[in-house]
Amino acid sequence: MKINDVILRTVTKIVVFIILTLSVYLFFSGHYSPGGGFIGGLVLASAIVLMYLTSDIETVHKGMPFDFKLVAALGVLIATGTGFASVIFGKDFMTQAAMKLNLPIFGETELASVVLFEAGVAMTVIGVVVTIILSISEDE
Amino acid sequence: MTINLAIVIPFLMAILIPILYRRFTKLHIGWLVLAVPVIIFIMLVRLIPFVAEGHTYSHTYNWIPSLDINFTTYLDGLSMIFGLLITGVGSLVILYSIFYLSAKESLQHFYCYLLLFMGAMLGVVFSDNLMVLYAFWELTSVSSFLLIAFWHHRKASRAGAQKAMLITVTGGVSMLVGFIMLHMMTGSYSVHEIIRNVSQFTDHQLFVPAMILILFGAFTKSAQFPFHIWLPDAMEAPTPVSAYLHSATMVKAGIYLVARLTPIFGGDAIWFWLVTVAGLVTLFWGSFNAVKQTDLKALLAFSTVSQLGLIMSLFGMGSVAFKLGYSDSTIIYTQATFAALFHLVNHSTFKGALFMMVGIVDHELGTRDVRRLGGLMSLMPLTFTVAVIGSLSMAGMPPFNGFLSKEMFFAAAIHMRDLDIFSISSIGILFPVVAWVASIFTFVYCMIIIFKTFFGKPYEKSEGKPIHEAPIGMLVSPIILCVFVVGIFIFPNVLGQYILKPAMASIYPGFAPAEVLTPKIHAWHGINMELLMTIGVVIVGVMLYRKLKTWKPVYRLFPYRFSFNELFRHLLEGLESGSNKVTTSYMTGSLRKYVLYIYLFFIVAVGGYFLFSGGFAYSSANDAPVEIYELMLIIVMLLAGISMLFVKSRLTATLLNGVIGFGVSIFFVIFRAPDLALTQLIVESVTTVLFLLCFSFLPEWKREDSPKSVKISNAVIAGAVGALVVVMSFAVMYYDEFDSISSYFENAYELAGGANIVNTILGDFRGFDTMLEVVVLFIAGLGVYTLIKLKARKEDTDNEN
């Protein structure tokens, strides 16, 4: 069955970037306003799923040659690893730290270790969602 | 700190090994692994002088203080002995394994498991907190399982691994219950705190149950009768593993626990009888059965069972000193404990050497069957020497260390006759008798090891390759152990003063100064009862060995049907078929049924709870007025929901489901929960894609044609679930059975530095939950992947099963 999806394809090309930008924004804004690792990751994953829907798997894979299982595994490692990091510094498990920095362009910026944790969450979400969808769709 | 490191290093290395394995393809990975136990051994040896002076080391790292679970490491004399054994024997075994296992085996797995075991075992002996100890304890079972099944293409290996796992883990769980009971009594998981306060609890009603449950764990681990059946089957493991786990270290974990807890439970009649009798029966049964074995490794397995029984019974005998209290006349009974510790070390040396010897024979000849072996003395002189030294030490002959501890064992058994507590006096004579009889059998099987393997008709190899001595690398470890066997005989008091003395102090806290408890060990103490018993053992043993053929039919008196192995098999099969029946009765494979179960359970559990707790309360006083657009939204969702029941294609149903989902997210927006709205929106989109993907694999949608009664009951259940959810959502507003938790998050900005309270909860307050959820999500993803991608490939079943 051949579907004429020119409109979808054209829109996707632009929309994907908007979604990707949104996901990055959501990820970083999570500390003070709505967003965060889980939502950011999920939005990013849905962007990837959209790309898979419009073009075939090989094309997308050429653009993003990641093994998403590895992405998920790395995410879990980071999320648990940040928990243990505080142990190494002699604090209790999963103690988070934050510091304020004055960066040239961004002005006063807060660096928080919770960002790393959230990054782990986001990566796991992306990896798992894409892995599940890919493995179901690739099944013969 | 050193001790924390000692536990952590093996685990770190276990993670690194699979990575390093690919880098060092030329080098046998074992050399890298060898560094771990050697380093820890040296670290521990440096601490010996301090521990010998009576110092102890303790370091606490708070883990879950609210549950009284802390990572407390503790080093005293007793844990020192075990730490030295684990790392010392561990070094030798790894050295030996480098030559035993060819590079073709999957070495990275082997050493990864071995390091896991080493770390877990060190964790067991260095943990002061019972919960941490339990965690490490189970980890030793798991790693032992993995190591026994290392050659997992063999059916016997898998069966042996399963048996060992089932028995030791059953014991482990009962032990956990025992620990929890101890905590309920004393309010502490710390062994040393419990020991300090134990006198207040000996009359507690949980005291005896806790003791029995913990002993059950210790007995299964240390292969005490009748749980010994897993140990002979575990011999399917590679020989280095048998030498390490199943003779020198892991099986001694149970003994360690008994020794460690003697200050708590010792002095109780039940403890004395259980430990002593289990030990003596095991001692006798193991040695008696070892004689009939034809496989050298099985023979050694039974001999290990028997020796473990010996050590166990000695700890039992030593515990009477707690009942009697400390005085000059009772000091004699503490000597049983001293003998136990002494024999523990000795057993590790000679049994390790013997296992390695059998491994060499197996490696060079390809068989361990005593009926086929023979005449190896001239072909393998060094191996023969190892076998003679090891066997004679096990038989309790001078000039080897086994002689010294065996004599002390006899002495301890003889002293039991004079006791008149615990109603011992009537049967006190049995102690030395059983000890003596078991020692005779021990002597007989030691003779079998030496004479059937190395003397007699030469072994003929079918391929005609000449038999030669093992490579020197394999011989180094057993020879080092043999040096210890002889060395300890010559200088027993070095061991006594530096290693055993502090251990005595940790088993008998508050007793006399450790110097008094530590006797001078003499090889020659005049002609006394013990020596006469040893001479008797030799005379009767030689006679029995000579006449082996005439009395061996005795073993046929026990029909196989009634053996514990058969009992275990029947139990297992019954369990398997029973649980299979139960499971297949409700796991029909029909998704509709499963959903039904879930809903029924929901109705019964949640609905029942609301019904009986009387938690439902509702008043409309505080409700906000319903706006017109909210009403419209509700109507849209209702319409979508109702029409879903009547649509004829899955696609339409999914879309309608999406309408409900998006409706909910609009509600979230209206009620100012942007986080939830965002999440709901994205989840809704992704699940719709998922649904559509899955539908392409499903068969055509057929009209449901179940009978009317089923349809009605389904409708009732569905309605009930819906009603219940409505009730719940009304009730949560007024529910007051639990305190509100919102006060925890009031200072979110100060505590977590974030203005978005949802994320501070997710990432900080409940960060632990989030972390575990991430792990669960990952596991679920992997599950889906493996289910779909790695469907049982039918052509790949060249395994034995």
C-alpha cells in the first residue's frame, strides 16, 4: 500500500526541529518551571518516533546511528551513578549538590547535580521508548 | 577503612574483568585477577599484629539508619581467620585455575563470578550488621550457583547448581526470619550490640524460634545432615571452584555464623544439642558414605561434609562454657572451640591441597574413578606426595597438622563425659564413641585416596599418550598448602598466638583474658586417652581397609529409594507439577481473562478496604462550582467512552481512547497542572503510535460471541470498577486515615533548590523512587526487546535438555 504523505513529510521536516528544541528547553527548565528529565526525554522520543513514521527505519538510522538499547543502559548507569557519586564524597546516598556560577553569556547560572540525574532519566526514557517501538515494528 | 576496601575491591574488579578481558587477549586474564586476593591478603596480614594484641577495627557507614541497617564493617580475631582463609586460599586457587582452565573457556565469566563470590564472602565475615550480612550471604549462594553451573551445557552441572541454590537459599530465607526476630527482641541488628545486651533476652519467647531458624540457615549452608545432599552434587563445578567454595570458604560460612552467634545463643540447651548432635551425625554420616564413593571428587565431597560436621560439633561442645560460666575448672570446655578454630584452618589447608591433587589427576588422565585409576606413584611423584601429605593429615596422622586438631577433638569429646548439665551425663559416653568410629571411616577413605590412586595396577590410557607429571604451575598451589600442613604441625603455637587467640577472645567476650583461653599446642603430651584412640583408629582402620570387599555390601542395605536425594527429588517434582497445575488453571493465555483478574482483585482489595475502614466521606461544601466548559469536556469524554463500546474497528477504538486521554490532559491544564498535562499529552501520542503498531500483528477483529451470562458478568465487573474509581476520587479529598505528606515539601526551594515542586519531588525528595523506576523502565524495555527479537529459536536447541 502506498500512501501519498507529502504533506506529512514536509511538515515533519520542520516540526521535528521544533519538537527537539522544545524537548531541550523542557529538559533544562525543569528545575524551576514545568518540564524535567522524564518529560524532556519523552518529547524527544516522540520526535524520533515521528521521524520513523514518516521516513523508513534505514534513513533515520543513517542520521542517528545509535543503538537505543545502549542509550537506555547508559541512562540507567548515569542515574544510578549520580546516586553513588555522593557516597564517594562522603555524603549519604543520592545527596544532590548545586552551585551558582557566573558564566559570560548566560549570566548567573545554577549548576546542579540533579541535572545529571535527570539526564540519566531522559536517556533511559528515550532509549526504552524507541527500543520498544522499533522492535515491535521490525518484527516480521 | 581497609576492611571496606577489602570488600569493595573484588566487586570493582568483577565489573572490570569483562571489559579488561577483551583488551588482554594474549595474557591469561587470571593473572590480573590473582592480584586482587593477594593484595587483600597482604592488607590483612599487616593487621595481624594489631588484632593479636586484642584490638578490633570497626567502621560504620550509614545506609538506612531509619531501619537500623548500616554498613558496619568489623574486624576481630574471628573475622580475621576467615578473611585470611578467603584471600589466602583464594590466591592459591586462582593461581591454580590459571593452569587448570584453558584459555578457550569463557574465562571472563568464570573470574567475574569468582570475584563476586570473594567479595560477598568477605562481606559476610566482615559485616557486623545482620541485614548486610544476610545480603552478602545470599550473594554467596548466587555466585556459587553460577560457578557450579559454569559448564552449563552439562545437565548434571545445572541440576547440581539448582539443588545447591534451592537448599542454601531456603536456609538463607529462614535465617532472615531469624534475624528479624532477633531484631524484634533486641532492637538492634548489630551483632556486637546484641551480644552486649543478650542476658536480658534469653527468656524472650522468640529466643528459641530465632535460634532454630538461624541454625537452619547455617546448617544448610555448611551442608550439615540432612541438608548435606547438595554438596556432593555441587562437585560438578570446575575443580578450583570445588576447592575454594565447597571446601575452604563458602561451606564454612555456616560455621562462621555459628561461631559468631555462640556468645548469643551458647549456654542454651537447645543450641548445644542441635549444634553438637547435627555436627556429630554429619561427621559420622559423611565419613561413612565417603568410603563407598568411586569418584574421587565425590569422596572428597563427603569427606568435606564429615569434616564440617566435626568442626560444627566442636563449636557445640564449646558452647557449654557459657552455661557453666567462667572459672578455672570450666576453661577446659572452651578448648573445644579452640580445637574447632584450629581444625577449621587445618581443614582448609589439607582439603584444598587434596582437591587440587584430584584436579591434577583429572586434568592429566581424564578420569577420577578410583576403579580405573592406579599405579600413578612413579608417574606423578609430586602429585603423589601432595596426596599423601593431605590424606594423612586428614586422617589425623603425625607429623601433620590434622593430627594436632584431631587429638584436641578427641580430648574435647572425652571431656563431655564429665558434664552433668543438659542431661548429658546419661549419654556422655557416646561423644567419644561417635568421634572414634567416624575417625576410623575417615582413616579408611584416606587410605582409598592414596592406595587406589597411586598404587596397584597401572592405569592404562586408551589413546596411548604417555602420562606425565602436571605442569609446575598447577603444582605450586597444592605444594604451598602442603608446606602449611607440615609447617603448622611444627610451629602450631605461632598460629595459636597470632590468629586463634584473638578469635577466642571474640567468641568468649568477657571471659578470661585470651591468653588463658589459648592453650599451648603440643604434638606429644604423653600416652593418654587421645593418643590411644588415635592408635586404635589406625589399627581398626587398616583392618577395615584390608577387608573392604567383605563388608562393603553393608552399603546396599540402604535402598536408594529412601535416601535424602530421592526425598528431595520427589519433593521438587511434586512442587513443580503442583505449581504447574495451579498456574495453568488460571494462566490461560487469554488477555481478557487477565484483565478480569486484575479488575476483580482491584474491586476486592481496594473496595474491601474502603468498605471496612469506613474511609469514605464526602461533603459538597468545599466544592468549586462546575464551569460550562468543564461540563462540555465531560460530555465529549463520555460520548467517546460510550461509543467505544459499539465501534467495529480497532483503529476507531484507539482514536476514541485518544479523545479521552486528551480530554484528561485538557482537564489538567484547566486545573493548573501543566506538568501532568504535558506528560499526559506526550504519553497519549506515544501510546497511540504503539497501539497502531501492535494492531498490524493482531488477527481480524471478530464480534464477541461469548454467552450472555459472561457478557453480563463482565459488564457488572466493568461497572463496579468504574464506580469504585469514582468513589475513590471523591473520597481522597476527605480521607483522614493517614497524615498529609504535603508538609514535607513545603520548603522545597530551600531544601532542594528548585522552584518546580514536581521535579524536586521526582529528582530529590523521592529521587530513590525515580532511580528505581528508571531501572524498572529499562528492564521492561529490555523485556519487550528480548521477547520479540530473541524468540525461541528452534534450531538452536543442541543443549542436552
